[in-house]
Amino acid sequence: MSETHAQTVAFVRDTMLAPEPPPVAESGAVKWLRENLFSGPVNTVLTLLGVAIIWFLVSHFWDWFAHSVWNASSLNECRQIIIETWGEGARGACFAVIRERWNQYMFGFYPSALYWRPTMAFGLMFVALAPVLFSESLKIRRTVLVVTAVVTLWAMVQLNAPGAWLVFAAIVLVGGLAISERHVSWLLIFSVLYPLLGVWFLWGGSLWGPIMVLVGPLLGWAAWTLVGRFSALLATVAAIVVTLLWWLMFASRAAADAEGLLSLAIPFVRSDQFGGFLLAITIGVAGIALSLPLGIILALARRSDMFLIKSMAVIFIEFIRGVPLIALLFVASLLLNYFLPPSTNFDIILRVIIMVTLFSAAYMAEVIRGGLAALPRGQYEAADALGLDYWKAQRLIVLPQALKISIPGIVSTFIGMFKDTTLVTFVGLYEPLKSMSDAVRANIAWKGIYWEPFIFVGFIFFIICFGMSRYSMYLERRLRRDHR
Amino acid sequence: MSEAITREIDRSQMRISDEVAIEIHKMNKWYGTFHVLRDIDLTVHRGERIVIAGPSGSGKSTLIRCINRLEEHQSGRIVVDGVELTSDIKNIDKVRSEVGMVFQHFNLFPHLTVLENCTLAPIWVRKVPRKQAEATAMKYLEKVKIPEQADKYPGQLSGGQQQRVAIARSLCMQPRIMLFDEPTSALDPEMIKEVLDTMIELAEEGMTMICVTHEMGFAQAVANRVIFMDQGQIVEQNSPREFFNNPKSERTKLFLSQILGH
Ligand SMILES: Nc1ncnc2c1ncn2[C@@H]1O[C@H](COP(=O)(O)OP(=O)(O)OP(=O)(O)O)[C@@H](O)[C@H]1O
Ligand SMILES: [Mg+2]
């Protein structure tokens, strides 16, 4: 034994330490409160101030909410009920207006016998969206589609949908569910056809219309394969020309002739009968679906090496972003009338959709351009070095990554655009927030009711926008898991 | 000298054919007014393993990037596999599908799995059926010794593994020529070896290779010709033995004394 032994002795643990819970102050609610709300004098004062403000707001509005009436046929009756129940001077919300005018808020002046049609279109939209939005998760798809099927069929029964159409909807909904379980990519065929089907359900008329619209791209494709033997560029031009020519010159006549041979018509509904959330959602969904691809094309064009294409994209984007949406809507509703031949019937909703699409596509393009710029140059080089051509490189390598980076911005643009659909009130369309509420108030029974319609409409907008925001977070999480 | 190299390839087995794989004639390139490559003349025969060395900024990367037209040259001729590189897109695509390239920073596609990285180009450029492309990809992943990583994403692999995936990805296009731009300089020492081993194996199979690298051990073990560049020009080229033991130009001597540390 040497003297150094005591200092250099090796250490060997003979009993292992059991884990212990952390001290009380360090976990749970107390710790959270101390760290987040009372971490210093300034923070404590701010916390107390915040609590005071919340208390003030809640105490102020609580009575109003608590005293709400859901069953009445006029504002006076509402007030009567409030006074009878809670005494003289009591204030209360009269949400009965929403219950009574529910259909008007949902469908505008759409013929009430046909309410089932937009309802069915809305339900089937989820069948079309499921394979796009939830391509990876069978479980989410199943939940969404089952809920959609039950709610849609229930609503259609409530709205007295004809039996044949009930059967049709049931087949599509259940069939969609079955396909989603096994070959989800097949469901994309329905997603592609849905826009035409949806338009037909909403506006009605002859099914030959949408069919003839569909014929356009088919003819274009035929032209493309024919001319493609000689020149790729010429083939693209030929395809576009043939398609447009068909749409502009022949489609409507062909549809009319076909209708004469075999009628496939359902009652037609005019655009000025649309209103409420039906209108907002129609414009919003169409705008979203169209502005994303247009935004991608604009973003790519703006980064193109070709001077003409690049400058056209820059001019377009900067012009549209520099002009208020309302100005564009006025152009759509008023100015176009001067330029179009007097007899043309250029649908007002279609015009608004075009303007809203152009508007948000310009913003979309800038958001996506940011994503494109964020990609390292090496990705482009690797794609080039492997021999991928421009479009393949964009589609397979660049866009999947750039779009993923841009998801938050893209969804913000969608949300902004959806809320901007309320601006169509200025071109005489009955969007839910102002026009429809004015229409409701125009009735003597509901004259003087302000807050309740706004709260209701705001609430529905909030649900839809919040849903989009949550979806974008889900998507980001899912994609992040992929790459780590 | 790098300890990463454990063996020298058996040169007696190597065949260098008379067939010309790459011919560069009086090629010049400018970046704006900056003359990066000056009168480059270089002929590479099939089966040759060429190492390009030189100080930073001497134009090594630019030269090999001109060979698959990631950079455009302004005068002179570059003929790869009998196809002259001009602005004709068809020729460029043809050359690119014959020439594989491995980058310093791997440049794998982070949104695709390792297997998808390897099958993407064969499926979309060569139009190989998916099943077959996957079989080929697995073959090459086995060759670079990481078949078990096929379903992972690049971000989940180590640097050395990523670089080997990048090599496998290039090989899946079954190129006749491979270009390497400092494939090991972003790697830790222990990973350098695994990548160099893969490259040595490739050389032994007779692949035509042009490799920019600072791994002089690799140059000695594998190359049949070393090219030294400085200021955009080819200053010296020789067999590795001559190049290292008996450098002719002053610049080469200076460079070698710096890089070899004696
Ligand atoms: N895109 C560019 N624009 C302008 N100058 C460039 C560009 N790329 C490279 N250069 C310049 O060209 C010269 C050669 O660059 P290159 O990348 O070929 O050098 P290198 O020999 O590969 O160097 P390193 O060993 O550092 O990779 C350098 O001086 C560099 O600054
Ligand atoms: Mg370099």
C-alpha cells in the first residue's frame, strides 16, 4: 500500500441510482407559471394587466352570449324572449336569425328545391380532394370519406334530393371510399373530372356542355401526337390552338346538337341566384385550384433565361400586385362589358374567378419564387448531370422541394384569397358577410340586427381558414418526417 | 501521403484502348472578362484514369464541368464519345446521359429515398421499367456496400455513405465516363477511405475516370496520368511516378512541396 493509493483509487459504483422525480418547484404548473407568467417584475405586471383585460372583455360580453336566443322568427320576438326570461334591461344575442336564415346564408337565392345539388357537389369535392390532400394516410382518408359520406347523404335526404341522385351520390361516395382503400391513385381520375362535374351540378344545364369542354384537350392531345412526329415545339402550339379553337368555335354548337339528339339536362341555375357561402366557396375553391398552377408557371417564367418570357412574367406580377383587388373586380364587372360584343354572355362569376385567380397567382408566384431561390444550386446541377431535361428536373427535383419550402406562404395566400372573396360584394354578388347580411336586414323582421350575422359569418370563415392552416402544419410535419 | 489508400491497382491487368473517349481542343472559357480556362488541349482514351490536381481557383472544377456542359465553353472544341458539345440540346442530353458526375457536396435529392435517387434518372431519362431500374439500383448499392440503406433518406446517412450513394446514382445510368469533382474533400478521414475504395474498384473494372482530387495517394495508386493545372492552364502532365518523383515545372514542385508537406 502506497500513500498515493487514496488519491488514485479507481471508482466502481456498486449500487445504481434509481431515478427520482424532479423537485416540485421544477415541474408542473408551478414551474410553468413562474417561468412564463411571473418571471420578473415587468412580466408580472404585464400578466396582471392581460388578465384584467381578458376579465373586462369576458364580463362585458358574457351576459350577451349567455342570454342568446336561438328560436325566434323576428328581432322583436327575440327581444321579447330576452326580457321575459332575464328581466327588463337584459341584453342578449339573437342567434335565431342564423337558424331562420340558414339556407339563405348557405345558398343565397339558389332555388330551394335544388339545394341538394350544391350540397352533393360539396360532398363529392372531398372524394376528389382526398387522394390529393391525404395521399399518404389511409387512416385520415378513411375518416374524411366516411364522415363526408354520412353527412352528405343525410343532408341530401333532408333537402329532398331525388332518389336517383341519392343513389348516384351514394355510389360515388362509397365507391370512392372503396377505391381509396385499395388503389388511391385511381381516385385521381375522379379528381381530374370533378371540376367539370362540380360546375355541372352547380349551374345545371346539359351534361353535354362539360363533355364537350372535355373533348377540347382530347382533340389537342390528338393534334399533339400527330404533329409531334415533326417538331416538338410545333406540336405544343398545335395542341393549344386546336383546344382553344374547339372551345371557342365548336364546343357550344356541338353540345347543343348533342343535346338535341339525347337530352342530358338538369334545371339551369343563373349565376345571379348564387349567394352566401355557396358563392364564397365556389369562388374560393376555383381560385385556389387555379392559382397554384398559374403561380408555379409564373414563378418558373420569372426565373427563366428567356428574356421575353421573363419580362412578361415580371410585368404581369408587378402589375397585378400593384393594383387593388377591388380595381380588378370592377374591371371584371364593368369594363369588360365595353370590350365584349353586346350579346355575349360572359358569366359574372366566371369573370370574378378569373380576376381572383390572377390576383392570387401573382402573390403565389412570388412565394414560390422564394422557395425556388432557396434550393441549393447543386440540386439543379445534379439534375442536369443526370440528363434530366428542364421540365423533368423542375417536376421531379426542383418543385417538390421548392413547394415544400413554400407551404406556409402558399397557404397564407390561399387564406388571404378566400377571405378576399367577400370583396365581390362590390360587383353586386351576394357574398355572405355584407351583401347577404344586408339582404337579411332588408326584411322588416330582422331590421337592426348587426352583430350576430357578422359573428356567425366570421366564425364560418374562421373555421375554414383555420382548417387550411392546420392542414398546412400537418403537411409540413409529414414532409419533414420524410427528409429529416 | 494519405493512409487512406491500402492498395495499388494491378496495372498489368489494365487496358487502355486506342479509342478516344474525350477530346478537348484549344478550349477557352471566360467568366465575364475573367479568362478561367486557356487553350486547354486534352485527349482521354477509353479506360484511362486521370487525376487533375492544382491549387485552388486554378480552374479544375470548371474544366470537368465543361465536359458535361454544366459550364459552357466559348471557343475550341469538346468532343465526348464522338458527340461534339455545342448549344444543341440534343447533343448535350446525349453526352450527359453517357457521363456520370460525382460532386464534392454529393448533391443527393433530399426528398427522395436512396433507392429513388438511384432509379430516378434511369426511369425518366432512359425509360427503364421501374422494376428493372430498382434491380439495377440494388446491384450498384451492393457494389458501394450500402444495400441496407436503400429505403432511408439521404439526410439519415453519414457523409461517406451519401457520397457512395451519389456514386451509385451515377452508375445506375451506366455511364461510359465518370467525372469526380473532389469527391472526398467534404469528408472526415475515416469516410474518405470508404469512398476511395469504391473508386478504386471502379477503376479496376476499366471505367474511364477523370478525377479532381487532393488525395495524392489515390493519384499514385490509381491514375495512369496526372494533370497539373494552374491559372487556367495545363502546366504539366505525366505518369504519376514521374509526376511525383520528378516534377519538371517550378509550379509543380512548389505545389507538391506544399501539398505533401516536405
Ligand atoms: N460562376 C462563376 N463566375 C465567376 N467566376 C467563377 C465562377 N466559378 C468559378 N469562378 C472563378 O473561376 C476560377 C476557377 O474556379 P474553379 O472552381 O474551377 O477552381 P478549382 O480549381 O476547382 O478550385 P478549388 O480547388 O478551390 O475547387 C476561380 O478563380 C473562381 O473564382
Ligand atoms: Mg473545385
